[in-house]
Amino acid sequence: MFAKDVFKKKLRKSNDTATAGRLPLEVGETQRKLRNLNRQFERDILRLENSISNLEVPDKSLASAWVSKLKTRPPNINEALARNYILTYLLQSSQVQMFKLKPFCKSPPANTLSKIKAVMPPIMIKKKNVKELYQNSYDNGAFLNKLPVPRDGAFFVLHLRPNLN
């Protein structure tokens, strides 16, 4: 009986140290992700606040309510991800009167940000029409095919034609 108890204690102690060895790494990783999300949020919230200054008075009051809701400190990483998603959505739809669309047409609810994110429409990504680009080019895309594909998907080509007159 005594040997079993000693063995159980050693096993429990080794499990605790194994868990303790992993825990700081996971906590450190979570803290790093949260810091990165907070940095991104600080950068983007300034852009949103600058774009709000161009709005009309009723939209400005709604916008300031949403900004204050977004500025509340998120309790965990999921809330921080939802906060950044909502902020990205607001920034991308700023040209289309963002505070006329649901759920932003009313003052922010008391729900958590992840619940608000769940009822939002997905962020629309602009589709690039490569076919049209090839058709409109002078050489039907022969030059573009020789170029490397840029990482961010953007490139600039200056096409000069000689004046043959």
C-alpha cells in the first residue's frame, strides 16, 4: 500500500511538471498573439477614427458608440479576434455608408463581440478579373506571363508604345 502511494505521488508530480513545462509556453504564445492583435487594433482604430470625421452627425454618434464598444479590453483571444474582425469589416465598408448596414445601424448591443461577429455578413474580398487584364493588354498577356507573381498580388506595368506617325 505504501509503495503504491509513493508511486502515485511521483506520477502526479511528473505530470504536474510536464504540464507546468507546457503551460508557460502556451501562455506565452497566447500573450504574444494577443499583443499582435492589440497592435493591429491600435493601428486600425486610428484609421477608423480618421474616417469617422467625414460622417454626418447621426452617423458620428453611432460610430463613436461602436468605437467605444470596440475599445473595451477583450477578456480573451477569441474576443480580440472578433474585435479585429469587426474593425476590419468597418474599415472595408467605410465607403458604403457603414452605419446604414446591420448590425451597425443601431447602437452596439451588450453582447460579447464574438456574438456580434456571428451575425455579421462575411467580409467580401474583391475579385480580380485577370482574364480582362490579359484581354486589354497590347500583347494579349505575353509580357505578363513572363513576370513573377508578386506576394501581395499588386503590380505596376508602364507600357509605352512608340509614336509611329
